[in-house]
Amino acid sequence: MTGLRERKKQRTRDALIVAAHELFVTQGYESTTVDQIAEAVDVSQRTFFRYFTNKEEVALFLQNMVERLYYEAVCARPVAEPPLECLRSTLDDVWDDVGVAVEEITPLDLYLKMCQVIEVTPSLLAAHLRHSLLMEEKLVQEVARRTGVDADQDPRPRVLVAAFTGVMRTAARQWSMRSDASLETAREVTRDYTAQLSPALGSDWGRRR
Amino acid sequence: MTGLRERKKQRTRDALIVAAHELFVTQGYESTTVDQIAEAVDVSQRTFFRYFTNKEEVALFLQNMVERLYYEAVCARPVAEPPLECLRSTLDDVWDDVGVAVEEITPLDLYLKMCQVIEVTPSLLAAHLRHSLLMEEKLVQEVARRTGVDADQDPRPRVLVAAFTGVMRTAARQWSMRSDASLETAREVTRDYTAQLSPALGSDWGRRR
DNA sequence: AGGATAATGACAGTCGCTGACAATTGACAA
DNA sequence: TTGTCAATTGTCAGCGACTGTCATTATCCT
């Protein structure tokens, strides 16, 4: 389980992530070559591609981890809770866990700066959106499960999740452009944006159709 | 305006689009090389990259054109119309124009098949989502203009557009997986999906805040 | 200790994409 | 018509992302 081999692999993987993030943040994503990342960790380029299928993957590694964390937190919520409230308050709760999880791999500050890099790098933003779409679909299924409806018949799970994630994307974008981007401001911004969401969405979720 | 030079350029551009689409549809996007496309039109690879900045662009050319068409149709609507109704009925109207516009460049059938290719090709889907995000932002501004609100203060334009485009993405995905994908079925599917959207979104748009 | 197994490095090759420069072709005036 | 200018194109060289292959090294297990 925790053999030398495993630990070594984990360490090089983390080292690659940290080195890549530092380079991306300082020189930008496009102008950083995979060779530079590999050299910084003193492995061959070939080894890099054994850990990550492509350059995007290492750049979005933490982002994807955070999204997965959020999804799992949503699933762990009591089913009785109304779905929108569930999505919203999970967000409010999850930031501390995110901080802890990220810092097991890399300094938090590096992750925060990387979020900005993702927003301003077209190819990264594209890959990020695609991955988010997969997560959205999983959220739709979870919301459908909780409310006992079929997502293929009843459009409300998709409408709810689409609206929620859409607003969240906007919130994330606004937040990433702030100079004081931190977990605290992230919590504030998401709280503000999602608070305005409830009145805009119909609250008569209880009725079928 | 219509010199030989202009016409020749237009023709090679269209030929590149058609050739690329045929290859993408028959062999898949990833396994088609730019060299193959260029060879099919009998131009150099370098020339291809003078017409399109990258391989994605030629694959998404029609898709982007269609989205632009839709956006312009939305802007041309009477301002008095409620925004959701505007987005919805524009969609209902625009399909014929889409068919005409596409067929000026390539057979309609090729475009319909290409839509499926986009959905199943990760890198194309990603690029498509990124482009759609830009279009969404433009729609948000247009909705804000029509309703006389500030999209940076009032979240309702973003909520509305996010929900609408989110549901539309779902509709597009469902439609693209059908064996009888055509403009008629596209109109039907989008009509169905968007019709279910109104009740899910609050209709008290008139009130501020 | 030693053989099975997994991780790595080295190398060659493909493909997307770009810069530079020369050759060609259409536009336009003398 | 012809000569000049500008736009378009082809050729070539090169970079960077990514992959297959095979020999080498390092861990694991008995």
C-alpha cells in the first residue's frame, strides 16, 4: 500500500504539478514547454507524459480535484434539503476542505494564481469548460436522484444546475480578476452571487411538472 | 468588390471547409491531418493555415456562423418582447435561415453530421464550449439592454441566459444523437425543451430586484 | 540473493503550427 | 499591351506537443 515505489511516484507527480504551476504562473501557460517542466523536476519529457496525458491535464489537476471535492460534498448532504439550497450551502461549507486538500500538494497561493491563468488562457479555459460540463451532468443526476425525478423527462434538474453553474462561472470569473483573490473572498463572492439566484428561480419545486 | 482575386479566395476557402468536413465526418477529426485537407483541395499546408488559424477553426466554422446568425436575429427582435420569449421564438424562426446560409457553403447534410462529430470529439467540444461562452456573454448584454438593467448589478440576465443556453446545450446533445437529425427535428427538439423552460424560471421579470 | 515486475530514459518519428523568403498571379495604370 | 505593385501562394526549415519502442534501472517478493 505505502511501499517505496508508491511514495516515490506520488512525490514526482506532486513535484511535476508544483513545478508546472510555478512556471505557468510566472511565464504563462503557452510559453512554458513540457521540457522545462520535466527539467525542473529532473525527469525526462517522456516521464512527464506518463504522469499526465497532456499539458492541459497538469494545469487543470487541482481545479478538477476541487470540483470533484465539491461534487462529493453535495452527494453527502441530507436528501431532505431542497436542491438549490443544497448546492448553495455546500459551496459555503467546502472552501476550508478545498484549502486543506490543495495544500497537501502545493502552496495555496500558487493554486489561486493558477485560477487566474486558466481564465485568461483560451485553450485552458476551453478544456476547463469541457470538464465542468461532465461535472454538471453528474450534478444533474444527483439533483434528479434527490428530488426523485427523471432528468430525461423533467427539465427542472437541468435548468437548476445550468443556472447555478452558469452563475458560478460568472462569479469565478469576477473573483479571479480581483487583486485580493483568496479563499475568503471566494466564499464571499460565491455567497453573494448564489444568494441572488433563489429569487430568480421559481421556488415551487415541490409540484410535479 | 467582386474581382477575380476575391472570388478565387472565397472558392478555396469554401473548398477547404467542404473537404475538411467530408474528411472529419468520414474518418474522424483527430485522425484527419491538415495535410490531407490541403491535398484534397490541392493547396499547400501553409495555405491552409493562412485561411484558418488552426484545425479547430475550420471544423467549427459553420457552427460559429450559425450561432452568430442566431445572435443577430435576437438583436433584430422588438425590444418590447419579454426576453425569454425573445430567445425562444427567435430559435423557432431561425432554422430556415440557417439552412440557407449553410447551403451556400456546403451540403446541409454534411453540416448536420459535423454537429455529431463536434459532440463526440473532446477537443472540438471544448473549443465549441469556449466559443459559446463568448456568445453567451453577448446575449447577456443584449438581454440587459432590452430589459434596461445592468448585467453587473442585476443577476437576472445572466441567470436567464445561463439557464437558456444550458438547456439548449442539452437539447443539442440529445438531438445530435438521434438518427434522424435534420433541421425539422432540430426545430422540434428545441421547441420542446425551451417550452418546458418558462415554468421553471420565475416570470416576475417586471419587478426590480 | 535473485528473478519477476514496474518505472524510467533515450531515441526516433508524426503532426500541428509558424517564420522567412522566393515565386507566382491578379490588379491597375501608362 | 505591358510593366509595376501588391496580394497570394509554395517551399523549406524549425519548434513543441505527443507517441511507440526498447534497453536500462530500480523496487518488490520469495
